[in-house]
Amino acid sequence: MIMIYSIYHLSLIAKDYIHILQYLIVDIMSEYENMRTADIVAEALLDWKVDVIFGLPGDGINGFMEALRQRQNKIKFVLVRHEESAAFMACAYAKYTGKLGACVATSGPGAIHLLNGLYDAKADNTPVIAITGTTYSDLINSSYQQDVNLLQLYSDVAVYNDMISVPEQAEMAVDIACRTALAQRGVSHLTIPIDIQEKKLSGKFSRHNVAYHTSDVYVAETIPSRSIIQKAAEILNSGSRIVILVGQGAIGAGDEVLAIAERLNAPVVKALLGKSVIPDDNPYSLGGLGLLGTEPFSDAMGEADTLFMVGTSFPYVDYLPKPGQARGIQIDIKPEKIGLRYPVEIGLVGDSRLILSALLPLLNQKGNLEFLKSKQEAMKNWNRLLSEKSTRTDKPIKPQVIAKAVSDEIEDNAIISVDCGTNTSWAARYIDIRKGMKFSVSGTLSSMANGLPYAIAAQIAFPERQSIAFVGDAGLTMLMGEFATAVQYNLPIKVIVIKNNTLGMIRWEQMGFLGNPEFGVEFSPIDWVKFAEACGGKGYSIREPFEVRSKLHQGMKERKPTIIEAYIDPFEPPMPPKVEMSFVTNLAKSFSKGQPYSRRIGLTLFRNQVHTSLKNIHSHSVKGK
Ligand SMILES: Cc1ncc(C[n+]2csc(CCOP(=O)(O)OP(=O)(O)O)c2C)c(N)n1
Ligand SMILES: [Mg+2]
């Protein structure tokens, strides 16, 4: 008993000695000794290769700003005009580079402004770290100036959400935050009280903490066991009408996707976030799906006996094959996404490129080309229809004409950032992705206003490439101040505005989905040329059909940030690939309830119909000759 007692005590004493020893070692070794919390956070972010941080300071975060000022040759601070943009930029930076995105804002209002952009990152599974300030540690929750409970506010958006309350915690907190954001592909949030940002590390770690016990190592590549891949191969080998659906998670695996498509004679459908996975003119591509998609995709989904999803959780399940119709296989980096949208037999968790490479040798070359050929044929017809719509010479100009001209004008390595609205439909269908291009959008959150901040982030990440924002006028208005940011940083982005002075998409939703007359969708116009010039950039206006190509060409060649506004037909409907009867009856209902402009809308629809029919007659007769 006595012996046990004394051993216990000896061990305690030994532990104390180890602790004292640790303090000594820390004293000798500490790279952070006597450093302010703010500096430790900045150093730790650098260890995670954070090289750009987007934000806007305030007194709640000035201590951290000083840390950034002192490290401006290692970490670039980009000053925005609205914190929401900073979060969008961090998200886009991560999407376009594959790195961790970062943003910073002050306590209270600054942190609140970040949220929408952070939700964009959360919704699209994009790793971002947000650093915010919080009021003085001894005044938290006292209704002090800008005292907002940020931990509570960020609890829904963040996968890791913490307050740094002592300098000794700082490095560990950043390590966990960065690793969690990368591992869970989401948002990490660290908030630091004003006084704590200034507080220096004294090395007085708590009894059970050990300095530097966390690291900045991240292991990302994962691949399932061979037996599971084999099972997936068996299902694919037994399918005869296989459709491959790719999303954002397949970006960078385009060659592997195409190799599998060839082996299986399987057409490839692209969710919008995965538009850049394979080129639009590739014979295996059926373009997009959903409301913004193509008609052939819709037929392919209807006929598929096997659905192979790669890196996508495309939300509109009604556009997928009916449950039970097709055997499902899914690749996703996040296990919780497996089986989320479609019942799958096999879920392959891991890196899509690695898994596809492992899968390919296990797949037999299919002989039957019938399914693929029928869809390729349908795609030719679909492309003829798009070509007919994008070569019209009507005035007002059809938005499709603008999108197609942009597509033809952009460089081979362009990065295209698109906003939310009818502009998304035009970009999805008429801007053709070539190999090497990048493309993104606020996908799952479908927020307006992301286009301009995304394009800025893209240009910062890739100064040598062409960065295009294709946006609506309302979306652009929301964060238009960022055009001045582009001017300030000499970023020669090109912003193409679809100018209809309307919340275009909402007009059609109110009429076509609910059968109501439009309400609250029109706004007074902005002269985007004057605005661009007032900011110090360049502006072009396209009003006439004959000047579409020349003005675009001129605008794209500018070395300054440039806005090209295109006056388009505000009544051109963004039609789904297959028009449902309910859409037509709702439209009629909205007309009967007093929809304004019903005559013009009716006429536009009628003319579109006549135009297509005439073209069809014409092309048939030409074919017949
Ligand atoms: C932040 C935000 N607010 C509202 C919406 C709903 N919404 C979706 S599209 C749209 C209209 C967008 O108008 P505009 O940017 O002019 O594009 P257009 O449809 O005219 O091409 C609105 C209000 C949204 N998606 N995001
Ligand atoms: Mg608009």
C-alpha cells in the first residue's frame, strides 16, 4: 500500500519536473516567445501556405492588421469595399487554386457582412478560414460597442468555430482551423478579442498543454480499398446505358472521366460547378443538367440504366433517373454525400482522379454504341437550336447572342465567373468551355453578387490569365464597389453585364412557377460605362446587334478593368430544356391576373416560336436539297 502510495507521488513529482523541463525547453526553443497573438496567428497561417487574405479592417481587428502589415511580402492583403466580397473572394480563390482561402473582418458588422460569402463556401464545400475580431475579453456579452456573439452567429456556417483567448492557444487553434477547413471542405472561423490580439506569449502553458503539439501537415489523398473499386467496376461492366454525371469534385480529373466515358460508351453530363471538367465540344459531353441544361441530358437521364456520379451533389434530384430505374455509383471526397441525392449501391470515398485511374483498368470496353450515338445525335440537334438562338439579329439584342459572342471572344485559358439569374442560363448554355479554362459560380447557395468578387480573386490567383465576370445588372449592383478594388489593384478583369434593369430570373419565376404577375422586379438603370470610368476603369456599351462582336473585341483587349454592358431583350425567357405544360398555363394565368408587358412578352414568345419553326423548315429544305 505504502509502496503504491509513494510510486504515485513519485510519478506526480516526475510529471512536475517534466513540466518544468518543458517550460525550459519552450523558453529555449520558442519561436513564438514574446510574440503577440496576432503575430502567432499570421505565422501559423503562413505555415498553412495562406498567401492571400481578403478583408477590410476595423478597430476590432487592427492588432491582426499590424501582423499582416509586417508580413506583406509573404501574405498579400487585398482590401475590399464590402466584407461579403472578401468572403466570396476567399471562396473563389480556394475554388480556382485548390488552396485554402482566407478572409478577415472586424468585430460586429464586419463579421456579419462576411457571412453570405462564407455560406457560399460552406454550400459548395470549399475550404476557407475567416479571422474576425471580437470586443475586449473583459467586455464580451456586455452590449459593448460592436459586441456581437460571433461564436453563436457562426455556429451554423463553420465546421470549426473558436475564440482565441490566450496567445498560448493561438498556434494550435490555427492548426486545427486550417486542417478542419481542408479536411471537411468547409469554413473555419477564429475570432480574437481586441486585447488578446495584442497579448504576448509568455510560455505559461496550462498544465496539460504542450507547446507545438499540433502540426501544419495535411494529408489529402485518399482512395478506397481495391475490393470496393472492383465491385463498382462490376456494376459498370454490367450496365448498357450508363450516364456519367460530373461535378466540382471531378475538376482536374477530366482526362480520367473521358477515358472511362470512352471505355463505357457513356455520355457525360456536367453539373454547373463541374462545367470545366471536360470541354463542351467534346463528343462525350451532353452539356449541363437541370433548368440550365440541355434536352439530350434529360433524355439520357430518362433512359439510363446506370448512373455514375463523380464529385457532385447536384441538388435537383428530379432531374436524375427515377430511384430504382438506374443502378447508382458515386465518388465523393465526403462520405456524408454518398447516397444523398440518388440511391447508390457503391460509394467510393476519396479523390476522384485517383479512384477513376484505379477503376479504368477494371472496366471492359463496351461494344454497343447505340445509346451514346443517339445522345450525340440529339446533341447535334440541340447545338443547332442554340446556334439558331445565338445568331439572331433582332433588336433588342438577345442575351444568347451576347453569351455566344463572349464565348467566341475569350482566350483559351480564360477563367469565367458567373453570377445568379438569367445570366447563369445564358452562360451555362452559350459559353463553351475549352480545355484548360476554369469556370465557377455560387452553385449550391446560388447567391447573387459573387461574379465580380470571384473574377477579382481569379485574377489575383492567376495574373497572366484572362478573368471574366459574366453577370446580371442587379447582381453587379449589389457589390459594385469591388470594381474600384479591381482598379486599385490593377486587375484587368472584364465584366460583361447583361443589362435588363430587372431581376430577370424572378420575373419569370413569378409568372412561370406561380402564375402571378411580376412584382418588385424592376429597378432604375445604371450607366455602367460612366460608373466604370468614374472608378478609373474602362466602359463599353453594346446597344446594336451589329456592334456586339466589335465592342466585345475592343473591350476584351483593354489592359484596365473593364465593364462591357449589353442592352438585351428584357423579355427573353430563360427556357428549361423541356417546357412543361404547367409553365405555359402559369404564364397564361399571370397574364389574366394583369401581368404588365403581357403583350410584349406574348409577342416575344410568339416570335421565338416562329423563328425556330422557320429555321427548322429552312434547315430541313436545305438538307433535302
Ligand atoms: C443575394 C440574393 N438575393 C436574392 C436572390 C434571388 N434571385 C435569384 S436570381 C435574381 C435576379 C438576379 O437579377 P440580375 O442580377 O439582374 O440577373 P438577371 O436575372 O436579370 O440576369 C434574384 C433576385 C439570390 N439568389 N441571391
Ligand atoms: Mg438583370
